[in-house]
Amino acid sequence: MTEESLTPGPRQEGRSFVEIISYSPGGCEETRDASPEDCARAIGSPGVTWINVDGLGNEESVHRIGELLGLHPLTVEDIFNTGQRPKAEDFGFYLFFALRMLTYDEAARTVGNRNLSVVLGEGCVVTFQDGVDGDPLNPVRERIRSGKGRIRGEGADYLAYAVMDSVIDEYFGVLEKLGDHIEDLDDRILSAPDGAHMKDLHLLKREMLFLRKAVWPLREEISALEKSDSRLVGPSVKPFLRDLYDHTIEIIDMIETNRDIVSGMHDTFLSAISNRMNEIMKVLTIIGTIFIPLTFISGIYGMNFEHMPELKWPFGYFAVLGIMAALAAAMLAAFRKRKWF
Amino acid sequence: MTEESLTPGPRQEGRSFVEIISYSPGGCEETRDASPEDCARAIGSPGVTWINVDGLGNEESVHRIGELLGLHPLTVEDIFNTGQRPKAEDFGFYLFFALRMLTYDEAARTVGNRNLSVVLGEGCVVTFQDGVDGDPLNPVRERIRSGKGRIRGEGADYLAYAVMDSVIDEYFGVLEKLGDHIEDLDDRILSAPDGAHMKDLHLLKREMLFLRKAVWPLREEISALEKSDSRLVGPSVKPFLRDLYDHTIEIIDMIETNRDIVSGMHDTFLSAISNRMNEIMKVLTIIGTIFIPLTFISGIYGMNFEHMPELKWPFGYFAVLGIMAALAAAMLAAFRKRKWF
Amino acid sequence: MTEESLTPGPRQEGRSFVEIISYSPGGCEETRDASPEDCARAIGSPGVTWINVDGLGNEESVHRIGELLGLHPLTVEDIFNTGQRPKAEDFGFYLFFALRMLTYDEAARTVGNRNLSVVLGEGCVVTFQDGVDGDPLNPVRERIRSGKGRIRGEGADYLAYAVMDSVIDEYFGVLEKLGDHIEDLDDRILSAPDGAHMKDLHLLKREMLFLRKAVWPLREEISALEKSDSRLVGPSVKPFLRDLYDHTIEIIDMIETNRDIVSGMHDTFLSAISNRMNEIMKVLTIIGTIFIPLTFISGIYGMNFEHMPELKWPFGYFAVLGIMAALAAAMLAAFRKRKWF
Amino acid sequence: MTEESLTPGPRQEGRSFVEIISYSPGGCEETRDASPEDCARAIGSPGVTWINVDGLGNEESVHRIGELLGLHPLTVEDIFNTGQRPKAEDFGFYLFFALRMLTYDEAARTVGNRNLSVVLGEGCVVTFQDGVDGDPLNPVRERIRSGKGRIRGEGADYLAYAVMDSVIDEYFGVLEKLGDHIEDLDDRILSAPDGAHMKDLHLLKREMLFLRKAVWPLREEISALEKSDSRLVGPSVKPFLRDLYDHTIEIIDMIETNRDIVSGMHDTFLSAISNRMNEIMKVLTIIGTIFIPLTFISGIYGMNFEHMPELKWPFGYFAVLGIMAALAAAMLAAFRKRKWF
Amino acid sequence: MTEESLTPGPRQEGRSFVEIISYSPGGCEETRDASPEDCARAIGSPGVTWINVDGLGNEESVHRIGELLGLHPLTVEDIFNTGQRPKAEDFGFYLFFALRMLTYDEAARTVGNRNLSVVLGEGCVVTFQDGVDGDPLNPVRERIRSGKGRIRGEGADYLAYAVMDSVIDEYFGVLEKLGDHIEDLDDRILSAPDGAHMKDLHLLKREMLFLRKAVWPLREEISALEKSDSRLVGPSVKPFLRDLYDHTIEIIDMIETNRDIVSGMHDTFLSAISNRMNEIMKVLTIIGTIFIPLTFISGIYGMNFEHMPELKWPFGYFAVLGIMAALAAAMLAAFRKRKWF
């Protein structure tokens, strides 16, 4: 079986693609486009079974897998809820986790997110993905296939950890790209702020808000998992969960820091605009303050009174020009004293 | 009994409309416009009894039902308090919940809210609604009548859950409509901010504040119910309450996110106004700075001094026009260098 | 004894007016202007005794009552501290509460507050009021006198609750009036903001700050009382304390909401001012931008050069007028395109 | 020994002045400028011993007293740390407290602060003051000397309380003076805001920040002391510590309220400036908008075209004056309609 | 062995420099540029062993030391993670701490930070530094070499404390320099705010954000260490850890205070800009308001109507000059009344 043949082919909306990976320390077996019967068989077999459902279009199929696993109706409802908030629930014979998979669309500069539901049962992990356009779980598949690392030697709890770890690792990438965008916008605002930046900032703020909403509950979720006394989570997996928890905290930290930065950029934008207006006003004021009085003087001697003695003075014109020059110089000196330029 | 005949007819203020639904796995029976005696009989009968009181206009009737159930005077006081804050209280042989039912008035873009008091006793649920213009509980009534789902097979605790779940499900609709309004206002602010948007924002902010006040205490309330060790709440209902709690958290999340968005929109509005003022000032400054000096020059040569040698030069006029054009060009170049246009 | 004769007559600063109300389910007896000896006798008698001290002017008298009750020196100090922060303290054989009584001065639109110290002992409640101009406790007095409700049948703990409840009920009235003031100011700011509103807002903000400071510690205080395991607080009073606690939470909620509203009004005020300035600038800029170039043109042809060919053209004047009109029209079109008017 | 002789004389930097007060219910004895040997003797004697060290200039002397008391090296380090954060530490056979003594410099309007380290051992209290220019402990000294109050009858724990109480009582004075300054600045900002107020506000904000930093940790410190189960703190002192804790909370409340007020003043300052700018712009706009078009009209008839029929009309001049007056009146009416003046 | 010879020589990226210091109360021995074998031998020997790895370039070497110590794969991953968030983890037979070493680049005014991983095992401490350009641990090395203080007499737990203490002590220096920068910028903003200050403030804000992110988790980390019941941390080290915890709190306090100051400076900057604009507008308005009407008057008498009676009056010119002077004086008086200058 080549690497190529394992890459999921084109799938259609309105259906669900089921993939089964069964493994034990000795080897691993994969079934693509599996039927619920395949799933039942795989769950019954020894070793660890991973059933991955891509796309929730085929509702009946998802319901049958849910029945197979004995899922509570509320769990099935959560699986189908495309806006499900991340959470962890212990139903005794299985644990349920809802996660969000994030992707960053470089062109639109928006963060997309899809639902991932993880059910950890006895010797099996079932993942339900809302959407069929690829997932961040290929590294896990590769590690199972290659037998490298400890994954084949561990149980289903480790597999659940590995799946969640892959998903959370993707967050770092998304945050890094968002960070680059922020950095870039920041530079542009500092050099020449304009209205377009304001719109960018506005969208960025929203992006951060939605991101935060998607990630924040993870903290509690993973902490609950780590502290869980469920027999489904063995002691050897606990340090890995602790590590995952640390990653989650780090991601939340990064988001909060980014939010603070974006909020600071907004202040800077406002300051920059104020500062610019200040500059503009200064120019207008300097020009206006110098020329308005001068224009007034020229207006005086443009009046048509019959008796205006200055008009007849031989050097009246030059005297007035001189006075104007002196006045302008005095004004400029006053402005310089006030450090206006 | 047809579906139609069950729809509540027109009711008047100043009275209370009492409706009894008794059911067991086997069937269900409804009594409309019931008397307190009907209530007493229904409570005594086996199966689950739901007494719904619409409108608190008939105080005596409400008091009699309260006595029938043995309600504490404080509970009755809370039922009549139209501004009752959501809360949960355990009085031993009954549990009391106060909730708010929200409606969104599309025309006025305001959120209305009415009181719903729920009393969960042994084998019975009594709901008191402040107001008679419809409620979000029809889905519950339908499920009881049709016998679909698990409701007929469960006890009064599940009925109380179902009632609260219906109320809280309405919140999502209200929030969605508010979200649309926000989205719409956001677009308009970004394209052309004006004073009317400011008023809209102001009202929106208030709406969010009141919404938050109405919803926030639910969190504690439902959590208290879920963790309650009251014998009135059975273990099979606990997962549903946990689910309800998750919904509440989600609603609070949505409200907080909306508040953040609205607050961000205010900042954006201010920035947009600043930015606009900046644009306006630039235009004024460019025009003023170019023409004020030119006008001054023309003023000079409009003076009536007898001795103004330039006036006699054959090309004086064209020389001055040339100087003016050069000056204006220099000014424009300076502005462009400063990136003013 | 008529209702009238019980209304406290005019009292003077510098003295303390002591009033004793003793009651049991069977009846009630009042002593006005009582001496410390009366107090000692009343405390010794069976039934519940309420000693109310109006005004702390007569320090000796207060000290003697304190000794009578065996109050700790720190309690006496707290009674005399006119700025005492609300608090609850358990001294074993008595409980001490400090509260603030609020009044709203409609004319000055300020909230006044006075100290109320409540000592709950075995079978007696002693209240010390800082000031003599009336208190919100008349409803309690009336219920004792009339024997209506449960007050006569309950112990001193219920009396202490009733006193605190009356005080806290007053808060709702004060907050309602403040709310009306806020509503009123809000309308005026939205229609035409000016500097006077800013001062009003500033004072309102302060009022809210002081109100919050006075009310906030109540939460903890009443919660401590409810959870207290002191033998002075019986189980039948606990639901009432829980209710009182809910009222306190509601008041704090209202204050916080009002603070948010006032803070939002400040933002709106700033936006409104910015928006107005924007309008003003637009008018100036439109007028300036249209007329400054026109004035310049007229200045050109007001110059006195001997050789200005246009001046001699028969239709020069009308041509210039036409050019000016065209220029003004072009400017107006540009402004309209930018949606300036 | 006269009162005068006890007032500390002038001391020099670079040395430490040690003062011992030993007392028992029967009497009290003071030693000024004591040597470490005096200290050793005093600690050994029955009754309560208070050793006060003014100035840490003589490091050796401080170290010897530290050894005498068996202080941990970290405690000695903390004593010498002039910027020590308030804290409480239990070293078993002694308790260590770090406090800050505050003073308000009326002229500079700044808050000064110095370190006070308090060591509470078996039967003795040792206080180390960083600086020699007076302390707020004279009331304690007086109470010991005069034998008034309960101090002489209580143990070392009460003395430690009395010392801390004196220090914290000073805070109220400092806060009152700061409050006066705030009140004063507030009035000035509301009547006529200018740049100097901005600097004052800026400094005030900082003052509050540093004050808060100095006081905030006290809360925890005194709470820890009150809840301590150290045998050095007897039960009779606990109510006093609770009282001290209440004072600390009150001080923190006052600081926070003041911070909120100062922050509100900043907003008001900004609003006032905006409002002023608005007024200024209005004046400029009204004047400009009225006269710019008029000047343009006068410019038209100042042109020198040969063919300008109006110029020859007998009442042309008066007609133009009339048109100008009508235009100005129309402008003014438009402004009044917009409520510009 | 001279002091000089111990200073690390120039090292290259891409490799790791390992240094071993073994000591006991009796003496100390150092090995520079040690091999993994040296490490194995040193760990086996009695006394305390400190292995310091500078630079993580030689991955294999680090991995071998990790295996030697039996480190969990996740610990090794954390050591190599250059952006590792500070944290503490207990792996039973060893404790792992991640810290950040801060440096302040005076020229660029930026804070640099590098990773320091500390592993505390039985009788040994291993430190891994990300980077080779010097560390703040020389004081620890010196104290071990010289045998001064208590370090040689204590165990590995004290050494771990000493290492962390040195790192945290560096923070104070960094914060002091940042504080100087803030102070300096503050002065400049108050005297003459301009756009460059805005950029400085913006960068400073970011610096504070990153600093906070680096330091904040320390609080929890050190608290966890102090409260740890690991047998690796002896009771005699606990007071030192408490002291370290206090330092951490102090540093966090300083950072928060600095953040508040910087945020206040931003407000001050905005106010200063607003205030300046206000001044500028006043100048423009005063000049404009005085001269625009005067210019209009002069324009009137510059018109060329044939019938303008005033032009023929002998004192018309002087009368107009007089009227103009009176008008200007009236304007100035009005401005002064409004306190515009």
C-alpha cells in the first residue's frame, strides 16, 4: 500500500467518508471508505482502533456509528452542532471531546474553523470531522503507519492525546501567520496611518475575538481530562496531557498578547491620526496667521478714498512692503519660539 | 381533540389563564382554563402534572395555587416580582427557579423580557408566566402530546429541564437577530459614519447590558441545579442539565463577544470620525494654504499707491501670474511630498 | 395611643433620642425618650426588645447602653465612626452589623448616606443611627404595632432581618431616582451635547462611585450572616436572609449596570462632540474651499496693472463671473461625491 | 523625665539610634541611645520590651541586634532593603512584618514612604525604621508612658498591633490630603482646563499608583497575621487585628475610589478640551462663513473691468450693501437653527 | 586556577559547551568542556554536582545527558523549545524548571530573553542554556569557589534555588533600566509631545507585554516549588524559596506598575496633543476672527462703484481706520473675557 493511495480522494458534500486504522505494536491495518459493519468489526477486534469520519453529510451513517458506540443522544447532538463550543464530558464508558480545527486563509486574512468531535472508548478512538477538505491529523496517521515513536505501543488514550496534540499544534501555525499580519499592519500604521488601516484593525480585532472564543474553553477541557480519574485515561498518558495543557496555556497567552497588541495599535492609530491633524492644523495656522493680516494691509491701501495721504507718499509702497515683511518675520519668530516648526 | 383547539385563545390582562397537562408513558390529558380545584386534583393524581399559569392578573388564583403547593411566602413574592433576577432556590420539598423569557422586537430593535417562575415539586412542575402573549414552550407541549422523544417516559425533573431548555433555546434566536443588527451597523459605520450610527451604537450597548444582566445569573442557577443533591432531581436528568449548562455558557460567551464587538465598533466609529475630520482638514488646508498667499499677492497689486513701479511694466501682469502659478506648484509639490494627497 | 403621637417630634443635634419597642406575640409596648435604666429593664424582660438610638450626640448615653450590652470597645468605636464601612462581626454573644442608610436629594441630585449600626443580642436588637432626621424603619415599627405579618411571632433575629430589609429596600428607591436622572441626561446628550452635560456626567460618575463603595461590602456582610452558625440566628430566618442577599446582589447589579451606562454615556458624549466638530469643520471647509479661490480670481482682476488685456474685453466681466460660477459648481459636485452634504 | 526630653534630638545619617521601652502593668522604663548590651538585658527581663531602631546607618549594630534575636539571614536582608514590599512571615519563634510609613509633602504634593520592619518575638517587639526624621509611633509611646488604655496590661502581640495600627492610621491622613488635592484639581479642571492640569493629573495618577503598590500587600499581610495560629499572637488580640484588617480594606477602598476619580478626571479633562475646541471652531466657522462670501462680493466689485454695468447704477453700492446684509442675516439664521449659538 | 581562566572563552554556535562543578563542604572541583562521560562520573560521585550546558547546538550531546539523567522525552523537548514558557514540573525522581534569562540592550532599548532549563535531581543540578553569550550565574560560581556563604554546606536543592535567584535578580536590573527609559520618555512627552514619542511609547508598550509574558508564569512556578512535597526539596531551603517567591511578586508588581505608567503616558500624550491643537486653533481663530471682518470692510471701500458717498468724505479714510481699530479692540476684549488668551 503506497503512501499515495492513502491520501483521501475527492469527496462530495452530503456524504460521510469513514476511515478505519487498527493497530497494535505488531502492525497496522487501514480500511478506507468503511461501512458501519466494518466499524463494528474493528471495534470488536483486539489492539487500538481509530475510526475517522470525514463530513457529517450522511447523517444515518453517523447515527449508526453512534449507536454502535452507545453514545448518549446529547453526544450525537453535539457532534452535529457545527458551532459546538470546545468541551469535555465523561459519560463513564466513554469520554467525549469537542475541539475546533483552525485554518488561516492567507488571501482573505481570516481564520476558518471546523468542528472535531473525539470519542475515546475502550480500545478505540472515534473522530468526527465537520467538513471534508483535509485535516491536520496526517502526522498521526504517519506515525501509526511507520511505527516510529511510542504510538503503536500505547493505548487508545495516547491516540486521543496524539489527535488533540496535532490539532493544537496547528494553532501555533495559525497564530504565527496572524502575528505576521499584525506585525505588517503595525509597521504601516506607524509610517502613514489611513482609513484602510482602520478597517484592517477592525477586522483583526474581530478575528482575535473569534479565535479567543474558539480556544479559551480548551484550557478547562484539557485540564479536566488530565485530572480525570476515568479508567480510560492511563497514568502513562498523564505527562503528555500535562504537556498539552501547557501548550494550550501558551496559545491562550499568545492570543491575549496579540489582543493587547492589536488594542495598543488602535490607540497608536488614533494618536497618529491626532498627531497628523495637529501637523495639518499647524500648517494652516502658520500660513493663515501670517497672510491674513498682510492681506488686510493690502486691502487698506486698495480702498478708493479720495483722501488717503499715504498713497501720495513717494515711498509709501515700499514702506508698506517693508512693514509687511517685518510683520511676517515677527510672526515666524513667534511661531518658532512656540516650537511650531 | 384537534391541534387547533389547543392553541390558547385571546386572553385579557387582569386575569390568569391556568392550563394543566398530565401525562404518563401511556398517554396525556390537557385541561384548559382550569380552576384551582382542577389543579389540586391533578397534583394528587399519578404521573407527571404540568400546571402552567399565564398572566399573574388574578392574584387570588395564583395565591391559591401557591398554598396548594405549600410555597414559602418569599417564593410567592418572587413570582409576582416582574423584575425578578434569575435564581435557583431549594426549599426541600420543592425547587424554585426564576428565568427570563426574551423576545426580539425586529421593528424597534429592542429585546423584551418577561418573567418565568418554575416550581419543581414531587411529580409536578408549575410554571408562572408574567404576561399572556405567547411563550416559547409550545415545542414542549408538542413533545408531550405526540409522545415522541423521551419526555413521557421521564419524570417531573425532565419536564422542568425541557421547559428551561425551550426558554434558553429562544435566547439563541434573539442573539442571532441582535448579531445581524450588529453586523449591519458595522458595515454602515465602516463605509460612512454619521451621528445616527452613534445613537444606534449607544442603544445597542444598552441592549447588551440589559441582556447580560438577564442572562448572567443563569450560569450559577443551572450549575446549582446540576450539582444539587435534591431528591427531586434524578441522575438520568443530570447529563441534560450539564448540556443546558453548556448552552448557558455559550450564550454568555456570545453576549460577551457581542459586547466586545460593539465596544470595538465604538472605537472604530471614533477613529472613522477622526479620520474623516482629518480628510476635511486636509482639503481646507491645501486650498487655504495655496490661495491665501496668492490672494495676498493680488492684494498687493490692487493697492492704489501712486508710485508702484511694477504696475507700469509692460509684462508686469503676466510676470505676476507666472509667479503665482510657480508658487502654487511649489505648494502642491510640498503637499505631495508630505503625502497629503 | 394614636399613630400621630408616635411620629418622632423635632430633635436636636448634640443629643441622642432613645426609643424602646418591646413585643411578644401577645402585644407590644413602646417607650419614647427612654433612659438607660429603661433600656436595662427592657433587655431583662421576656419577649423581643428593640432599642433604637437616634443621633449619637449624647456620647455618655451611647456608652452606657454599650456597657449594658457588654459591647467590645471596638464595636463602640465603630458605632461612633460616621464613615464606617458596612461590615458584619460575630462577638459570640452578640452580632454587630454596620450599614449605610441612603437618601436621594432630588434638588441637588446627590445621594446622602448615614450610618446605621445594628447589634443583635439574645432577645434584643439595638440600632444606633447617626443623625436624627428620620429613618426608613417606620414600616418595621408599623408591622410590630399592628401585629400583621409574622414579625411578632418571630425572635430578635427576624427583627434584625426586618430592619436590614427596610434599609436595603430604600436603596431600590434611590437607584430608581438615579436611573431617572441618568435616563434624562442620556436623552439630552443624544439630542444636543454641551459642556454642562459633561459636568453632570462627571458628578454622576462620582455619585455612582460613592454609592458603590457604600453598597458593595453589604454582599459579603449578608452572606456572612446567612452562613453564620451563631446561635443568635435561627433556621427559620435563613430563607429571609437568603432573600435579602438576593436583593443585595440585585442592587449591586443595578449599580454596576448604571456605571456601565454612565461610562457609555461618556463615550457617547465624546463621540457626539467629535461628530459635531466634524459637522462644523465641514461647513467651514465647504464655504472656505468654494470662496477662497473665487476671491482670489476677483483679486486678480482688481490689480492695477496698466497692461491687463482681459480688462478691456467687452464681455470680460461676464466671462469671469461665468468661470466663477462653473468653479463653484465643480467644487460642490466634488463635495457631494464625497458625501459631505 | 519630662515629655520634652523624650522627643528624639537631631540624629545623623550613617548611624542608628536605639531606644528601649520596657513595661509591665506596674510601670515602664525607657532607655535612649541604648547599646546592644542594653538590648540583650532588656529582652531577658520580664514584662514587655520594645526596642526601636531609628536609621539603619550603623549596620553592625543592626546585625548584632539581629543575632541577639536569632533572626534568619533573609530577615536581616529584608530589614536593610529600603524598597521592601509589605509582607508577613512566620519563622516559628518570631514573626516578621514589613510595612511602609507614609508621609505627605504638602508643598511638593508627593507621598514619601519609608520602611518599617517589625519583629514580634516572645515578650518583645523590635522595630527597625529606615530613616531618622520622626515616626508616627508617638501615640503608642504616650499610651505606654501614661498607662492609659489597655496597652500596659497586654502582651507583646498587642504592642505589635498598636505599632501597626499607628502606622496605618497615618495613611488615612495622607489619603485625606491627597483627596483634598484631587478635589481642588477637579474644580479647576471643570472651570477652565489647561495644560498645567494635565501635568498635575499625570503626577497624581502616578502618586496613586505608587501608593497602591505600597498599601495593597498589607491586606494579605494583616489577614495572614489574624489567621495565624502562631503562639505569639494571643486570642485577645485577634479582634483588634480584625479591626486593623477592616481599616486596611477601607484604605484600599479609598485608594481605588481615588484612582477611579482621577481616571474619571482625565476623561473629563479630555472632554473639556474637546468641548472647548468645539466652541473655538464654532466661532471661527461662524465668522468665516459669514464674511468670506461677503468679502468675495466686495472683491467682485473691486475688479477693474471696463464693462461692469452695475458700477454705473446710481444705487448699485447701496444695493450691494443690502444684499450683503441680507446674506449675513440668512447665515446667522441658519446657524441659529443648527443651535450653533 | 585563576579567576580569569574560568571565564568562558569564545564559543561557536552549533555546539554545546558543558561545564561541571562538583563541590562538598570540603572543597570544589571544576571541569570545563566536559564530555558526557565526565558528566556520568560526576553524577555518580558524592557531594553536589552542577552540570551547566551552554548552547544547545550539539543536540546529540544534550540528548546523551538527558538519557544519563533519565529525563522524560517531553522534558528534552521543552529544553530544546527556545520559546518555552516558564513552568515547573515534578517527574518524581527529578524536578524540571523552565526560566527565561533577560538582558536589556541599552542601544536598541529592547529586552532580550533566552531559555534556561533547570533539572534538579538527587544530588545534582543540570542547567541547559539556550545561547552561549554569557549568563547571570557567575555570582553562584563565585560563591561555590570561594566557599563563602552557606552554599557549599547545603544540598542540590539550595543550588537550584541559588541559580534561580541569580536569574531573577537580573530582572531587577532590567526593570530598573526600563524604568529609566520610561522616566526619560515621560519628561519629554510632558514638555513637547511629537510623533516620535508615540512610536517610542508604542514600542515600550510591546516591550512590557513581552516582559510580562516572560515573567508572569514564574509566580505559579515558584509557588509550586515552595509548596512541593518532593523529597528533593529539603525544609531548610523553603524559607529561601519563600523569599524568591516574594521577589517574583515584587517583579510582577513592578511590571504591572510600569504598564500602568506607560498606559497613563499614552493618555497624557493624547491629552497633550489635544491641548496643543487647542492652542493652535485658538491662535488661528483669534487672528482670523479679528482680520476677516476688517478685510471685508477694506474690501467694501475698494469697490469701484461710481456713487459711493463715503469715498468723497474728507475724513472717510480715517473714520474707517478708526472703526476698524474699535472693532479689533472689541473682538480682543471678547476673547479675553472668554479667557482665550
